[in-house]
Amino acid sequence: MNVSDFAIPVIFVFVLVYGLCRKTDIFTEFTRGVKEGISTVLDIFPALFTLVLSVGMFRASGGLALISALLSPVTNFLGFPGEVTPLVIMRPFSGSGSVAIFESVLGQTGPDSYAGRVASVILGSSETTFYVIAVYFAATKVRKTRHALPSALAGDLTLWILSGLVVGLWFY
């Protein structure tokens, strides 16, 4: 048994005892929290649903393959592995979609290949930019993303360029 096996029960008992010591109506507070949680889910659901649906349609329509093919002259010139280009495109939109592409890259090229290592760096060092903006901004009711999206996309572009460069310098 690990200490982590007891973490949730200990926290639960602590909150219960703390609430009782403060003479708080624990059930009422719990139901209020559930109500707020459901309200948050209802607030972010439209943005989340739209994003998931759009990503599915984009992949199913062949748009991902088309954009990857259009970018292949640039990636070939830069020495960036073409197998990883779909991951670069998908990562800002979908975590699960990018993991599926990542597994495909590893299956095709192997985890110790240049493409496998670049894909690993990208997956481990990037964020699902549009998902985060859609969900977190919707949850906090922020309507204007202002500089958040351009800054995040600049970070994604920097990661794309540096991942190939650093892996190439470090391993090859």
C-alpha cells in the first residue's frame, strides 16, 4: 500500500471533521458545490462540443492530410520529419486526437527514431491551445481572448521549430 491510497479518504475525513467543528451544514454546502459544478459544465459545454465536433469533422474530411501535404515542402526544407506534421497541426486542437497521431508516428517509425523523438517532445511540451482557450475562457466567462491566442500560437510555432532542431542536435 502507498500513501497515495489514503489521500482521498484522508482529505474526505478532514473536510468532514473541519465542517463539523465549524458547525457547517455539510450536506447543504455539498449540494451548493454540485449546483455550481453543473452550472460550470453547462457554461463550457457549447464551446467544448463545438471544438470536439470540428476536430472530428476536420480529420474525417481529409483536411489534416491536405494541410500536411501542403506543408511538406516547408517541412522537408527544414529537415522536419513529415510524419510528425499531422501531430503539429492537431496538437493545438485536440489532446486525444494528437495522442492517436503520436501513437501512429511511433508505430510507423519507432520511439527511438528522429520522428518518434520529435513527436515525443512535441506531445510532452505543448498544450491543446484552442481547447484550453475554449474551455477555460468559457468557464471564467472571458469573451475577449485578446493576446492569449496569438501568444499561445507563437509558442506552438516556436516549439515546432525547436523540437526538430533540439532533437537533431541532442541525438544526432
